[in-house]
Amino acid sequence: MIQIEHSPIFRQQFLDNAFRKKVRQLTLHLVTVLRIDPHGHQLAAFVCPGESCDNTELVYEWVKQECCCISCVNDMAFKTLQRNFVRWLLDHDVPMGEMQ
């Protein structure tokens, strides 16, 4: 009989959960450090008008896209992620005062 901990599905689920948890932590850290209103819609309205997501969801999706897998998210330095996010915002012509 195979133990569930050794099954490929269980291992993949474990890695997916760890990835989502780390992305969520990085998202909250970015939102806090950059003083983005987590429940506001200002940033999301600038970057993707017409979509109904709040600023935290937008940052979460960006972090998830930037760090494609668990190994990437574990190797990514926060300062590098922060710098890339600010560059991404500037590429979308978001003035820094509009994040709050």
C-alpha cells in the first residue's frame, strides 16, 4: 500500500501550498513597505481599468507572475522584487503618490 506522503499528487499539492503562502507573504510585505492601501482600488484602476480587483489582489497576481515556482520565490531577494515592482509601476505610468 502506498503512503499518501509519497504520492506525486501530495508532493505537488504541498509545493503549491508553500508557493501560495510565500507569494502571500511577499505581497503583504510589498503592500506594507510601499504603503499601498490594501483594500483600495486606486492602483488596480490605474494598471488594469475595468477590472474589479483591489490593490492587494493586483500585487498578489504580479508577485505570482514574477516568481513562477517555489524555487524562484525562495531564491528571490525581497529588495530585487521591490525594485522590479516599482519599475513595473513606472512602466505603467503610475505616479508614486497614487498608491496610497
